[in-house]
Amino acid sequence: YLFWELVGVCSYMLIGFYYPKHAAVHASKKAFIVTRFADLFFLFGILIYSYYAGTFNYDLGVMPELANNLTHMQQTASWLIPTALFLMFIGGAGKSAMFPLHIWLPDAMEGPTPVSALIHAATMVVAGVYQVASLFPIYVKFGAVEQLHWIAYIAAFTAFYAAAVACAQADIKRGLAFSTISQIAYMLVALGVCFALDNHHGGLGYMAAMFHLFTHAWFKALLFLGAGAIIFACHHEQDIWKMGGIMKRMKLTSLTFIIATMALVAIPFTSGFFSKEAILEAALHKNPVFFWIGAGVALLTTFYMMRVIFVVFFGKSRSHSSEHATEVGGLMLVPLLILAVLALISGYGFMADRLVPFNGFVSESFHIGMPFYVSMGALVLGILLAAVF
């Protein structure tokens, strides 16, 4: 909990980095206050859990006496630990910007762009997913299926809502912020539809969530850093309607951004394709409603990202700043090129099996089925709609 709070402090200071700007100061306060409010529930959950479990430890494998305490509790007050787990999830929902606690994240774009890349790919926003995943054995031990269902419902609504809002964003970074909310919600849907730790009994979503967390980190960091390079080259212009024709002037940056977009919209054989297919497959096995919501979100994701691609990179320049944009230097370009390679290959077993944050993770070989056909349909329809509009 202490380090969870320190992540919040770091985010507060990083978002408010440009402290002479009033907007940055307000955004940092908003992020801090919203996440502290959510963390109050996390603290309540920890206190209830630790009081009845007799320890702050939650690793069933390491502490046999913890398992015994919990078994005794299960017989006396079986509702207490599931309630504590859901209170803890509210803290995770604040960090991971689930509806209605998502309000701080778009404003957090006031921070420097590399900070946005860091927060969205690796630290603050993924904390909620890590939290639910690391407490998952306790959810299973207590049969807290109802709590997992609530997590899935909240996440499914958030995924759809954020994707819909992203379709109307003019600011390139705010659009990516809503995209992150949507993708994190995707991971929490995958966790919410699980009810066991192994693949044969419904743990498919548990692995899929960790897999998507891993692949998403590479391409989302690349999207933010790519957006930062474009903003820098366009003299700090962030409105996509004041860009255009960037492809002709910034070929390498444009190529890396397009590769990241391909991974995000799950073009076959990019990293995002493998992990998103795994989530859709897990949802279809457990609850087809979540599968169809996921497919709808995939359609919206393709639409809003292809909209950015068409508006920013193709067509004519719409402003003086984009007309005089030039390719960025090596300091900005080299990280983009490294991340572009990782956005393509991180879904394959030789890399994922070693690095996905889940003990014993093995990426399953991809197979063609209903999730594949539906996601390909969503992909083609999304591209066509974006091209028409």
C-alpha cells in the first residue's frame, strides 16, 4: 500500500512537471485527489482482510497457515473476504481509470509526453490490473465469482465508453489516453471472466490479461512517444485537424506510429493480435456477452486509430506548423525504432514466454475460429468506416 501511494505521488509530480502552466497544476491535483479517494477503499479492504486473515501476506503457496486461517474464515463469515477484495479493487479502479474514476487520466496529458508513455505503458495505469491478478488466488479460494463478475461488467462498460469518446477527440494525446482506458478495461474484462487458475477450468482469461498487459506496453509507449515526436516537429501543435501530410515530411516517425497502430488494432501477426485474440477467446468461452462487447470495442478501436492515421499522416497540410515539420533527430528516433520492432515481435513465444508477468506463462499457438473471424470483420469494417468519414 505504501508503494502504491508512492506511485501516486510520482504521477502527481510528473503530471504537474510544467508547473508554471495552470492546466498542468490542476491536472496533477485532480489525478492525486481522485486516486487518493479510490485508495481509501483499498485501505479499508486491506484492513478488513488483514484483521480476519491474521496477516498482510496474500501468497497462499508460501504461507500454509494463511490457507488454514482462510479456510476457517470461509466456514464462519464467507462474505467478508470477497467484500474486502472488492474494496481493494476500487483502489485499482482508481489507478486504472475505470468508470466513473477515469476523469483524471485525459487531463494527465498535461505532463511531458515521455511521462505519458511511462504512466500508460508501465506504471500507474496498469497497477489495477496487477492488483487484481496478484490477488486472484484469494478470489478463487473464496469463490468470489460475483465480485469478479462486477469487475467484468464495470470494465466492459468502461472499454466501450472510452473507445466511443476516443472517436471524437481532436487532441492526439487525449485520444491515446482514452485508448489506454479502453485497453486496460479489456484486460480487466479478461480477469473478470475467469474463475480458476488453470487453463482447463476457466483460467484462460487470467493468462490473456497478463499477455495483453505485456504486449500493450510496447505499442502504447511507441504511440505516445511517436505522438510526442510529431507534436515537437509541428511546433507543439496537438490538434489533429491542424496536421496532415506528415508522412511526406517524417517518414520514419510515421512508419513507427503506423506499426504501433497496427499492433493496437490487432492486424494479424503483430503483438496486439495474439493477446487480443486470447482475450476474445476467453470471453467467448465464459460469457458470450463480453465477447460481443469486446468485438464492438475492437471495431471502435480500429475506427478511431485509423481516423488519426488518415487525418495526421495523409492528405494536405492544414496548418503552417505541419507544413514545416521535419524528421526528428536520433535522440527521439532511436527509441521509436526499437519500440517498433518490439511492437511487432513481443507477441511471439520466444519473447512472451520469458517476459510476460505470470509464472509459467506459455503463449498458445494461434488457431482460426469464431474469435478470429469476428475480429477480422471488426478490423475491416473499422478501416472502411474511417476511410469513408
